Amino acid sequence: MIHGIDDSVASRLRRQAEAHGRSVEDEARAILTASVAGRFATGREIYDAIRAELGEDGGADLEIPPREPIRDRRLFD
């Protein structure tokens, strides 16, 4: 593990390394390499990361409010 790093950061790094099938050291190396190369995550990578975090059934069921009829426009003379 990296000395002097906040416990919450170390924990997230450990989980991310596990998700990518790498050691913590390899994950840190990959992050640093991507960072100095100026490489940023693509939209698909961000989507995949969110899906991985939420799981297959993740997300929220939102109630869709019923539609109401369109109101009449009032014309002013």
C-alpha cells in the first residue's frame, strides 16, 4: 500500500484494483500512467464503471407522474 494515503482513498484503490483484476501496485501504476499521458475516461468507460458499481439490478425505480392535458393558451388583446 502507499504510505501516507488516506484510508478511504486506499480502500477505493483496493476495490478498483480488484475490479480490474490487478494488484494495488499495478492499479496505481496504471492510474499514474493514464494521468500523465493526459488520457481521460471515455463515456463508455464511465458508464461501465457506474454499472459495475450499481450491479445488474442497480439504479432506482422512479414513479413517472401522470401526464396532464395541455392547458389552453390565454390570448391577451
